[in-house]
Amino acid sequence: MADNKQPHLNGAYYGPAVPPAEPPRYRHHHGRSCCCCLFGIFWKILVTLIVLVGLAILIFWLVVQPRSFKFYVTEADLTQFEYDTNNSTLRYNMVLNFTVRNPNKKLSIYYDKVEALAFYEDTRFDNYDVITHMNSFRQHKKTTSSMSAVFSGNKVVVLNNEQISQLTQDKTDGLYDIYVKLYFRIRFRLGDVKSRRYKPKVKCDIKVPLSSNGTVTQFETTKCDVDF
């Protein structure tokens, strides 16, 4: 009787083993990759430009060394400062002389307009155009120039009881606390290049003596605060 057993089958009979199936691979989105690449390039260019501009400003500052002008009230002549409580009218006559110093070694300054405002006890009583477009001027390097402001007239100024009391005391002392604020329009010049217009403010707290009978009382030169 024939043997019905199947012959033993080994791996060689079926060939090499089938490797396990690989997990599916996802395709990269080339559009998103390009956008990220472009963004990275743009960011690098932007950072480079910022660094270069910063270096240029630093080099300019070190070479030119720009400095603000210096402003002083050198003389004050106050011949009238009277307040009529009946009609709240202030009568005044005051002349102020200023000096402005350009300390820069490489920059000259154009003064296009200067307006001065005068205050007493935080109340403005007059304003004066010190420099206008008609008489604007250029101040050269390392030089000092003079300016003047004339405040004269009468104006309705409402003062409260405390302010009137202070005015009476100042009249007795013969010394008035005057606050002057000046508004500038200036430009700087380096060689043949002019800057844009700047608008600094100057603040002067001065004690002005009252001159009477032609006698001028000594005034102490006062340095003002310059704010850009």
C-alpha cells in the first residue's frame, strides 16, 4: 500500500520569505516647504538690514557726535507789571535777551522759526515771534548767537485770590517769577545735506527784577531746559 504522507516542505520550496509590508509614506507638501524657505530667507534679509542700519547709525553718531544747542536768558528788563483787579487787566513791558550756543563740531543749525510764550502763575499773558521765516538764519559750528523777545501791552488775565496774593508779594519784593516757553523749528546741516525739521521746546524759569526810574537791577543769567 502506497504511503500517502506528503513530503516535508521547507522554506526553499516556496522561495524567500516575504518581508512585512512597509507603513504608508505620506507625500511632502512642496508648496508649504517653499513658503517656509522663502520666509526664512526674508527673515534673514530683514535681520541683516536691521543690523546694517544700526551699525550705520552708530558710526554716524560716533563720527558726527550730534549735540543739542544750549539756551540761556542773559538779560531781562521789566519796567511794568501791574494788575488791575477791577477789570482783571495785566499791564506789562518786558524785554528778554537770549543767547543760543551751537556746541557741534560738524553740524550747523538753521533756525526757521522761534516763538516765545510768557507765563505768570501758570497763566499765559503774551507771546512773541522771536524768529520768523523772514529773518531765519544759519548758525555755524561752535558759535553763539543772540535773540530778543519783547512782551509789551495789556491783556485780560483772570487771577484767583492766591495768585493775586503772590503778585502782591512779588511787587513788594520787586522780583517776579516769570516762566517762558519757546517753540523752535530747526534743521541741522552736515556738509551739503540738510536734515528734516525738528521742533524742540525750551523752558525757562526766571526771576525778573522790576526796573524803576531808569535803574536796571542786576539779572542773573539763567540756563534753560531744552527738550527734543
